[in-house]
Amino acid sequence: MERLEKQSATARLTDAQKAEISELESLCKAKKAEKELFLRGEIAKAEAAGDPAAFEQLNKQLTHELRRLDEDLETKKEKVRNRR
């Protein structure tokens, strides 16, 4: 473990950076919940209407949107970490 620590010097985050990352995570969680709630409703409508193409497309859209939000979060967190 110590050898790993020496190889990749772990950057210490300031309290401000930790707070900013926490805020970013909170915002992302809220955005994901909003998208998921909306799209799950649309998925349920498509399923009830018996529209398998719309059902499949909406499921793919949900997966894509959640992945995009996670990627955006990681990008923003990395920017905060790299600030000195």
C-alpha cells in the first residue's frame, strides 16, 4: 500500500474542494433522479401502450442520460481536484 502511495502521489484536497465536490455530487444526484423519474414514466406509458420500439428507445435513452451525467460529474470533479 505504501509503495502504491509513493508511485501515485495522492493529492490532498482542501476543505473548499471537498465541499465543491460534495455539491457537484448532490446536484448530479438530483439531476439523475429527475431524468430517471421522467423517463421511467415515459417507459411505463410506452409499455402500457404496447409500443416495444418506444419502450426500447426510452430505456436506451435513460441509460445514455444517466451515463452522460456520471461522465459530466467525473469531469467536473477532476477539474476541481486539479485546481491548486
